Amino acid sequence: MKQDEKEMRKAAALKYEASTDNAPYIVAVGSGYVADRIVDEAREHNVKIVEDKKLSHVLSRLSVGDEIPEPLYQAVAEILVFISNIDKDYKTRFGLP
């Protein structure tokens, strides 16, 4: 593997609806410029971003529409809990429903 490939930025966007989905699944994935665009779009739409280089490297091997594999459930669950807690803190701080 070339050095450039090892260090290239990677990003993946996940979606999960507990009431309808079996597991979180990939809605966007890419490296380099595409990864930058995924992050830019997330920021523009106020989507929470969590940086985890190891996880993004693994997720970048998946395709759009793929559910995350079971060995990644714990890592993704920790991120979802983290984001959920941020949302709760934000709502409480600003008196939102």
C-alpha cells in the first residue's frame, strides 16, 4: 500500500432508526475529496461529526446501503450514545423539547 493511500482522509455517514432498522447502515462513504464533501455536507446540515480514524478506515471498506457488521456494533453504539447525550444536554441547556 502506498503511503498516500494509508494517510488519505476517510469518512462514512451512518443512519439508524431504532424503530425500523436492524442495525446502523452506511448512507455515504468515501476518501480524499469525497470524504471532505461528506464532512462538509454534515456540517452544513448540523449533523454531529465524530472523528475516529480507525473506525472510518474500516467503514470505508463498506458500500452505501450496507449495514455495519456485528463486530462493529460496540464501537458504533458508543458513538450513538455519545451523540444522544450531546443532544440531550443541548436540549436541556436551551429548554427545547
